Amino acid sequence: MARTLILYSRVGCHLCEQMHAQLAAIDFPDDVSLKTVDVDADPALRARFNVKVPVLALDDEILCCHFLDETELRQALSDG
């Protein structure tokens, strides 16, 4: 079953850029894709995640905010 990592971020956010670079360096399983979503493009997402970005979620489960928790990410991927 395909799973999607969603990186909620915004333009000009240095923490978002840092997390994106860290994620790009990880070799994910073939069934995992990475999608980046700009929270400022959607008022509901901006209200939900405003000061929490970057936020990384696997499907609907939030894994971490602000900084990549690689241990949590790997655990979530192995659970699925």
C-alpha cells in the first residue's frame, strides 16, 4: 500500500528548507512518496500549522514539528 510523507512548509522558512534537505537525503522504501504542501496556499492549513512549520506527517499522522525526528520517522515507516 502506497504511503505519503507530507511536509507542510512555507516559502522563506529556513527550518522548512533544512527539513526538506534532510528528507531528500533519505532513501525511502519504494512505497513511500514525499509531497510538499505550502501552508500559506490554504487558509485552513495556515490556521492549523502556522507557527508549527515545518510539520512532517505520514498520511494523516503527524510525526514531528520544527525539526526532523529521524527516529520517529523510521519507526513510523517500519510500522506500516
